[in-house]
Amino acid sequence: MIKFEQVGLRYGIGPEVLSDVNFSLSPGSFHFLCGPSGAGKSSLMSLLFLGRRPTRGCIHAFGKNTSLLDRVELSKLRQNIGVIFQDFRLLPHLSVFDNVALPLRIKGSPEKKIREHVEELLHWVGLGDYLNRLPQTLSGGQQQRIAIARAVISNPKLLLADEPTGNLDDEIGMKLMGLFEQLNKLGTTIVIATHSLKILDSLPHPRLILENGHLSVFDPVTGQLAQAREDENFRYDADAQPSIEAHGMLGPQGDQGPNAPDSVRAPRDLLEAI
Ligand SMILES: Nc1ncnc2c1ncn2[C@@H]1O[C@H](COP(=O)(O)OP(=O)(O)OP(=O)(O)O)[C@@H](O)[C@H]1O
Ligand SMILES: [Mg+2]
């Protein structure tokens, strides 16, 4: 679904903040992205979101070499991606409702369906009484929940979450991790950047570890660390990692796999499943 080859990123004339990054995400995979502050997690997220081009190397996304795409083609590809930015990036002049409705409006969904789904999701994240408020009149944790709702409302193929529980208390943080798990079971590919040891220890997903801009991959099930930085020929392939089924995280898939019809993956079905 996504493949990074020898990717490097620098800002302006500064040093490289990401160097020789090689990995791929297969459809339906779930990865954590970790590393100390300043290691490049948000920078890697911005590349995964196709919001920034690498300064060297190549990113393939959804079957396309992104270096060959223009801005319009990139923005089309981005419609497959839901993102929760570390700094939320809510639109300040739009209400809570309109912020969350935005991805559905861009897709051209009927307004009646939009109202139903947005209201339901905002109730679920505990913001049912704040539909008409402007985001900046709400707390950090409330704004984070708006950003989460906006990212998941349109059932993206790839969900990127940069410290999505950083401003939330433990209870709602774990509830949201349950939402991400459920989305993953329904076929969404997920990458979550987190510092939280509690979250990392609670789920056995492979970890992309950034340190000084170099990426390694740690599999908590086998305890193996693949040192991408020391092996020039290393190519991390998520397909080769133990599957989530092997971790015993999945129940019977039925028709809820990656190719499930949209109706199965609608927020309503999702919330009922949790
Ligand atoms: N827009 C930018 N312009 C210049 N330098 C930047 C920019 N964004 C990030 N950097 C630099 O890139 C490096 C990596 O930053 P990044 O925000 O990706 O780290 P991070 O791992 O997400 O950190 P944190 O855990 O604190 O969120 C840092 O040295 C930072 O100063
Ligand atoms: Mg960051």
C-alpha cells in the first residue's frame, strides 16, 4: 500500500531529519511509530500523508510512484488517508460539526447521511453537545477528539495518528485505541505515533522506531529488531511480519476484511461493534 525506498528529508538547508528510510505498509497492517522527541515521527507522518515530498528517495503509495504525480493527483490520493495531526489542524472558522463533515462533503456524500454520521460519531466521542461550537472554544482534549472524528468519518484506507491520545485521560485514550483496533479489524491500515508505554505495551503490533532520523523495526512478539540503518540492503516488508491474526487479535473476519463493502465499514456499524 505504501513503500518507502531510501527516503531522506531535510528542511531547507538544515541537516537531514530522516535518512535512508526503507519500509512498507501492507493493507490491513497496524504499526506503532515511536522514538524520542525530535526523532522525526511527525516528519515521517507528513511524508506518509503525502503532505510533503521527500528530498531524496522514493515513496510509492496506492500503486503509484508519488514523485511522478502533480499536486492535484497527490490531493486525490490523499482522499484515501485520514490523519490526526499532533497539532490537530482544525479549521478555526468552521464549527465542530462542519470540521468533521468536511471529508464527507469533499467526497460528495448526501447531506442527510452526513448529518446522521457526523452527529453519531461526535456523540460517541463525547462531543454531542458541542456541534455548533468553534474548535478554539474547546479544550485540548476535546479538540483532539474532533480531529479523531474528522480522520475516521470517511473510512479511510490508511489512518495516520500522531500522538492521538496525548491530551486525553486514560479512560478515553483506551476507548479510542479500541476504535483504532476495530477500524483495523475492518480493514483500515493504521500507523500511530505514540510516546505512551501503556499503549505500546497493551498491543503487540510491530513498532517503527526512529532514532536520529534512522528507522528500525521492532517486533514485540518475536523480540527481534531489524536494524535498517546498518544494512544497506535491508527492506522492511510488513507482509513478512507476523499477522495480527497470528497475534490472536482478530475474531472471525466474515465479510469484514479489507474488501468489505462500504456499508459494513460505515461509522454506525463501527460504533455498534465497540
Ligand atoms: N517545518 C520544519 N522546519 C524546520 N525543521 C523542522 C520542521 N519540522 C520539524 N523540524 C525539525 O525536524 C526534526 C524532527 O522533528 P519532528 O517534529 O518530526 O520530531 P518528532 O519525533 O515528531 O518530535 P515530537 O515527539 O516532539 O513530536 C526536529 O529537529 C525539528 O526541529
Ligand atoms: Mg511529533
